[in-house]
Amino acid sequence: MDKFITHTGSAVPLRRSNVDTDQIIPAVYLKRVTRSGFEDGLFAAWRNDPEFVLNQPAYKAATVLVAGVDFGTGSSREHAVWALQNYGFKVVISSRFADIFRGNSLKGGLLTVILDQSEVEAIWAAIEAEPSTQITVNLENRTVSYNSVVCNFAIDDYTRWRLMEGLDDIGLTVKNADFIDSFEKSRPPHKPLTLPIKG
Amino acid sequence: MAKTLAEKIWAEHVVRSASGEPDLLYIDLHLIHEVTSPQAFDGLRLAGRAVRRPDLTIATEDHNVPTQNIDKPIADPVSKLQVDTLRANCAEFGVRIHSLGDKDQGVVHVVGPQLGLTQPGMTIVCGDSHTSTHGAFGALAFGIGTSEVEHVLATQTLPLARPKTMAINVEGDLKPGVTSKDIILAIIAKIGTGGGQGYVIEYRGSAIRALSMESRMTVCNMSIEAGARAGLIAPDQTTFDYIAGKPHAPANFDQAVSYWKTLFTDQDAIFDVEIDLNADDLEPFVTWGTNPAQGASLNSNVPNPADIADEEARGAAERALVYMGLEAGTPLKKIAIDTVFLGSCTNGRIEDLRAAAEVVKGKKIASTLRMLVVPGSARVRLEAEAEGLDKVFIDAGAEWRNAGCSMCLGMNPDQLAVGERSASTSNRNFEGRQGKGGRTHLVSPLVAAATALRGTLSSPADL
């Protein structure tokens, strides 16, 4: 995973709430067995509409998505994160993310930033007035800045450290294999195994 | 210190806890399926890792499999490749799999409980958000993404931040014709799609205690539609009776039950949030919009967005009515339906099929619609056939299919056409969820059955 310390780019306003993962990438695109090539499915239904914000030339190069509240609800499909990343997004900003989507994004290095709704509205106004507005998301300082505005955001120290170091969780957990070994020794015998039942 | 049920289960599964880090939580059962696992197995191969506990892992095929002609090769080559990939991965890594044609194949959240693998006090994960279903047994169960699937395959653990706790107290008695689906749809409408975000919900109260095990699963299943990754119900005699006799029920059953009986929220434990709902007031509930919180009593009208005070909710309602092709003020019961879908991990179990069959028995579905009956698992299908339910549905004019997720998510050939309108016992009414341009109303099995007979959204009381 690439290290994430700071990112600067233009942003696209997605003025919708409750953007569920079926909208981010419909189920018909989930049949692939790879992690790449999902950009064609990103917001597939909405991209048929020439008016849709992602189809507007002014926002073509955007790398920051600024969305309404409750972004990423619904299905646990990590393909939603891959589709956003494959398309070129590095950061998504919203006032609230669904738990599973947020977990997936932070595992995969797509930074999801939570700001107050008033701050989201202010960014929408700025990038609609001037689509080339550059937004800087600084994970080290936990700030989003554009023009002369600076917004602070919260993210737990552990996740921030992991993203800044570009570490994946499995490698970190494997270092604690001794803890897992000893925990397993105390597992109650009545808990089921999935081994086939004979007879 | 007094603990909630969720806190008790959490504490019993902490492998490692360190200040400033998420807890490392042990996972007792990992359910996998064809859609969210291939990239995880690829990751294992790339890193040269094994599946740590194949004996705590089980796979089935559900999301993209066809529900017709299952004795023939899967026609869609992309779907076929995905299913073949799961089979090859399970063979390579030694994971038990129930494939199409096997009596234990089916929707993963129907299969776990029917095998008796879902038991109180466990931690259960699956790369599917409706893993919350298993919480009905007093298990801490939640959906995960593919990176986490790989993590659990490799380590049988997950690093997780401790969730907050929410109690939803449902007291009173349900009126005839009102089901657990109506309870959960009413809860979601009340707290919103983000209301449970960051929480584990524990459903409590006399109305919850009175529910059957399968009805409890319907409630916990849709916790995620309220934003909560997990829903829980404390185990009781109903739970123990359901598990008894299942293939994977504990050999020393009494010992297990005495442990299960410790799994409840302590009297003086404090939830971060408590919400009350009166079961006496509930009526059959349906959705009119494009998120599961956009629902209302079946006896009411399509709401007028202008009456919604919150600007954001008003805009969302306006967009939803355009997508759904509905006029504000239209009685919900006047809405004509093209397809009735009975099935899914929400309402595809035997009790759901029995309840719907009771309504349609000896009658004919409206000539203006089609009805798909998709049992949640092959075993549910066999059980229904043994009871003659297949004949009841077929005689009424419905289609009797094989098990799978089917039209719940429109990944296999069972899809709505553009503009086609469904009454669906599934869990999501998102735009295009059941097929591009399709329009979904979420309903209970009873409403689905009555709607099939009348052609418009209806409850059995309207017959």
C-alpha cells in the first residue's frame, strides 16, 4: 500500500446523501475476480446522464470526492473502494460514512475524511464557483485546506500511523501470532468447527 | 462492572489489547462466498500464506448463481468463472464448500443457522453486510470487506475499534398481520439509515422475546440498513430449542446451554443510547423511496416532500419519487406491482414461505404480475416441498425457483427491467439494486403474498 501523508488535487461536488455502494458500483460489475478495472462501473447508472457531475469536463481531473451525508451505506463490497481508486480518487470527504465502507477505505488507502456538514457545504460552494480550486488533505496535520480556509478533521492515531507508513494490517497482526496461539488454546470445546459431520 | 451483551462477547474474544491500538478480536466462524473472496485468496497466494483455520471457515455459492437450470453449467461465463474460482480456492486451501446442487447450498446467512454453526456468544464474520443476521442468536456478527476477509483467512482475527452500544426496546404485542419485518422497517424509518452508525444494536423487550428464531433473524438482518454493523438479541429458550438437533449443535449441549445462559445484558449495564418502540402501534410497513428509511405504514399515502422539514431529507424524497415514478399523496395501496419477490437472507426461510403460502393457498395471483419464490437454501426448498408449499405457489401461478440471493441484488439473471416495479421481501430498495432502472418496495412476506393476489400493495386484511 502506498504511503499517504498529504494529497493536493481538485475536487468534485456530489450533492447527494445516502450514496449507497450499489450506486458506487452496481452488483453486475462484481463478478470479476481481480482488484482492478472497476473504474468503468463507478456510479455506472448516473454516468449515463450527461448532466451528472462526473461527466462535466471541469471536474474530469478531480481526485477528491466531496459527498453528502451517509456515504457508502449498504453492501460491504470493497469493490466500491476499488472503483473509486481505479477511477483516480485519493480522498472522499463527507459528514458521515457507513461503518463498513469506511473500514474498507482505510484498509485500502483511500482516505475518508469526516468534516462537519457546514464545512462540506462550504467546500461545495467553493468548488462549484471555481472547479479548479486545489484542495490539500494533510493527514499528518489532520487538515483539509483550500483558498484561505483550513478545516481540522479527526482520525485515530493508529489508523493515521498505518496509512502514513503504508502498512497493511495483516503484516502487523502476524507479528502477534503468539497471542493468537495462546488464545486458541483456551477456546471452549463446545464451540463448533466447520469440519463435515459424518453420517 | 456491569456489561451489555455486546461488551461481554467482545471481552471474551480479545486476543490482544494495547493502548492506542484497536483490539485484536478472535473470530469463531468465517462464512465465505464467491463474490467477496477471490481477491482475498489471491492476496494469500501472493504473500505465501495459508488459511489459518479452515476448520472455522465454510463456503457456499449464493450471490451470482442462477435459480433455474442449476443442473446445467452456469450460462454467464463471468459468473461461472467466479464460482469456479471459489471452488478452486476452497480445494487449494482446504475449505469446506457447499456448491450448487448440494443440499446445504444457499444464501450464506440461511446456511450458517440451519447447519447449527451459528451459536450464542460467538464472533461471526462474512464478506457480506447482512452477516448481522446471525446476531439473532446472541452472536456478535458483522459484515466485512475483502481486505478483512483476507485478514481473517490468514490470522482468524481482526483488529477492530470497540463499537458503541444501542438498545432498541420494543414492548407490547404485534397485531395480527404485523411481522418482524414491519418492526425493523419501522425502526429504520425512525432512526434513519445512519442512526445506528458506530453502534451494535441490541433488540430487547417483550415483542422481541415473543418472536420466533427466524423472525428474530429478519430483525437483526436489517440492522445494517439502520447503519449498525451488528444487531443482537440475547439468547433464550427459543434460541436453544432452535439449535438443538441441528448438525453442528454442541455434543455436550447442556454444558453449552449453561454458558449461553450467561449471555445477557446485566441489569445495571448502561447503553450509550436507548430507543423505545411500541409494538401495539405497528402496522404493515412498506417503503416508498430509494433508501430503506423511506418507509411508511401501508395504510398511508406517498408522502409529500414539501411536508418534510429537513432540507436534505426533502431533497432526497423529491429525487426518490422521481426515480420511483410516484406522485405525492397517492395511497400506497393503489400502487400497482409488476413483480413479487419472496426470498433473500431477510425473508427466505421456511417460516416466511409458510406464511406466504397460507395467504395464497387455493387462490391465483393477479394476471398483471409475476411472482418469484426463491427459497433461502436448498434445504429450505426441500423442506417446503415436503410440506407441499411448492405446489401451493405453483398452483397460484408463481414461479418456484432454486436457492440463492437472486433478485435481492440482481447479480444473477433474476432482475427487474427498466421501470418495472417490485414488492420484495428483501432488504434494499436502492436505485437499480434489483436491476437497472427497477423500482423496489420492501415488504413483509404477508404483504408480498397479499400483493401478489391483488396486484397492488396490500396486506392479508385487504383480501
